[in-house]
Amino acid sequence: MAVLFGLQANIVPVFLTTVVLVLFLIWHSRRKEAGKKFRRLPPGPTPAPVVGNFFQVYTKEPYKCYLELSKKHGSVYTLWFANIPVVVISGYQALKDAMIGMGEEFSGRQNYPTLMKVTNGYGVLVSSGNRWKQLRRFCLLTMKNFGMGKRSIENKVKEEANCLVQTISTFKDYPFNPTDLISEAVANVICSVMFGQRFESNDPQLKNMIKAVNSYFLFLNSPVGQLCNVFPKIVSLFSGKLHDMLTLVEKAKAYVKAEAETRLKNLDPSLPPHDFIEAFLIQMEQEKNNPNTEFNSDNLLSTVWSMFSAGIETTSSTLRQGLLLMMKHPDVQAKVQKEIDEVVGPSRWPSIEDRQNMPYTDAVIHEIQRSMDLAPTSVPHKMLYDTEFKNFLIPKNTMVLPLLSSVLCDPELWKNPNNFDPENFLDEMGRFKKNDAFVVFGMGKRACLGEALARVELFIFFTFLLQHFTFKATEPVEQLDTTPVACSFGRLPRSYECYAVKMA
């Protein structure tokens, strides 16, 4: 028996050595092939065998690693994640040259394995080429028809903002966590467009949808999520978190499918649609004989999910970070409230038209977004064609990371880039000052689809809340940490409790 155990003990290291050797030989062979195809890529840090540069940037704050590497390797450089080359572009001019000057070439969407598992490659977020163009054109037109940029969508936001104020009022002198309340309010704005209805806060379907969104972004931003995007087959074998997230997302998509099937039974294409799903179904009916149409059930489900999830997470996170910053900077909060009182007054509902007369509030909202840096690298792009850029050749299908963070923290573009400071958006006369370096919604053809809605939501929700409450921390202001939690895919506000003191 001892001999047997001795043999087993000897076999294990031999087996592991063999596996490592095989992996190395496969990697080496692929690297030789890649060397021919990618020989004119921008230079970057030397990759390690098998894993490439992955573990050089596998940290809680990968975007900081990207920024440091750009100082050494320039505004365009290449990383290797295993055998996958990733071109990083940083700095305002380089990003402008790529995303705007060569917008078509850089307009592809890199399909991270996690995103592919959720969408199967369908939907406006993850698609490229003709599919993406058809879906994006439809989404923009449909959102406009449902009130984007018009009074109707503003009224929906006001209604939800008022409901949020009423709910917060019930806490009176008790501390509370605003996370779920804000998520539900923002979600209901999206629901009114996607489903043609709002949900009560205790509705289990609304809670399930928000739970799926939270699980989705927590996984994307987790270390396991990072690993999944580089070593998807390995992670899929042991990650319970991946399985749990996909289960929740599929339940949410099943609800969208059920809603679509209900509408389809009584669909009358001659009548105006009541919501986004119905508009998509009408488009499907109109193009049913077109063999090249992209209007099918797969694209419907994934598009609704992508717009719903992205619309909730980005706006609700920004609002939560905004309240946290107001508690950290009570002087800023007081100046915003003074401007609200002078322009809007204590009883009238704020309107988007008030923004032009509220430069300080507008500057504060923009500075919340800039300093938060919600999506440091945006969603990864990919090249649609072999492209000459900055004297390098970036081959078709190469993954590209636009480092938006490099623009938002550039000392040459901002008065005070490293701190929260509304003066970054004000001129010497106290007037709001636009800045082309405000790239929080992305740049070029793949800029955020919901930017117009997000701008309305942020202004209305923020002014409504500060019109009615002064937000105070549950701990001394000097101990309050407002630094967003940096994750692999983005930056999220810290969880906190607060007091909402009713304005006199």
C-alpha cells in the first residue's frame, strides 16, 4: 500500500508538469501564428507565457494599471490576455482620432464571453456591423417617439421623482440605505418605456428584474468575472456565481418574452405602439418577408434586457454617488439648494427647462459624473477592418479598450482633475462651461444610446431630492469615504446609510 501511495505521489507532479508543458506548447504555437498576423501592433509590456499580461492588470483597479502603462508606452499600446491582443487607446486626441475620426473602423463591439453568455450575441449592446446599425437606428427613433427629449418622458421622470420623495419622507428621523429606493425609481422610468407601465415598489416582478441587474453587474465587476472573460471554459466549470447570475438574468428575459407573447396575440400594426416591445413586434411584422432583417425575437429579448440593465445601473449609481458627495461637501449641497430655491422655489416641481437658469446645479451634476468615472474603459470595442492607426496596423476583430479615464483625469483639460470640484464646469463669471473632455457617455458612433434620457433623469431626480431634503451622513463628515469602489468593469458607489432632513 505504501508503494502504491508512493507511485501516486510521483504521478501527480509528472501529470501536472505534462499539462503545463502541453499548455505552453499550444501557447507557443499560437504565439508564432499570432506573430505573423499581429506583427505591426503597437508595442506594449512584455507578455508572460500562457497568461500574457493578464496578471499585470488583474487588480481591483485595472484602469489605474492602464493609465500607468500609457505613461510608459504611449497613447496606443498592446496588452495580451492569454493569446488575445488588446489595444489600449488613451488620451483625448488619440481617442478622438480613433472613435470619431475613424468611427466606422472602431465601431465594432468586442463580445466578452460573459456578455455572450447573457445575450448569445444578440441585441443592440453586443452586436456589430449591419445588425447593430439596424437596431441602434430603431432604438433611437423609437425612444424619440416615446418622448425622449420631449415633455412626455420628463413627466414620467417627475412622477417617479415625486414618488421617491414621498417614500423617503416616511423615514423621518431614521437612517436608511437609498440604494433600492433609487434603483426602483429609475427602473420604473425604463419600465414605462419598455413595458408601457410602472410597478409598485413591492411588486415581486420589479424586485426580480432589479435583482437580476444587480447580480449581472456584480459578476461583471468581480475578479471571477474578469477571469471568465479570459478563461471562460475554466471558469464555467466551477463558478457557482456565474450560474446564479445567468439564472436570474434568464428569469428576467423570460418575463420580457412573456410580455412580448401577450402583446403579439392582439397586435394591430396599423395602430401606434403602446411601448417599446410593441414597437419592435410591429417592426418584426413589417419585415417578416425580409431575409436580411434583424428584427426577430432573439434581438428583441437581448435589446430590451441591455437597455433595461444599463439604464438602471448607470443612472442609479450616479445618483447614489451624488448624494454621498453632497454629504461629504455640505457647502456644495447648500449652494445647490440655494439655487433651487431661487429658480424653482419650495413647491413647484423642477423642470428640465430650469437647467439653463441653474448653472451651479448643472455643474455639480456634471462633476459628480466626471469625478465618479463610472466606466473607465467603456464597453470594449473591436476593429471591423484591418486599420492603419498612428503608424501601426490593427487587424480586423482586434479588441480595443478606449481608456475614457485618461481624459476625465487629465490635468491639461480640467482645473482640478483629482478632486470633486464643480468649478471644473464653471467659468470666471459662474456660468456653466461645456468641456469636450466630458466623455462619460463615450465617444463616437458607440456613445451611450440612453444619454438623452440619463441627462433628464439625473437633473430631475437630483433637483427633486435636494429641493425637499438635506442629506446627512451617519458618521462624521471627515470619516466619510466617497471614493467609488473600483472594479474590473467599472466603478460603483459605496454602500451607505444616511439621514434625509426635511427642508423647512
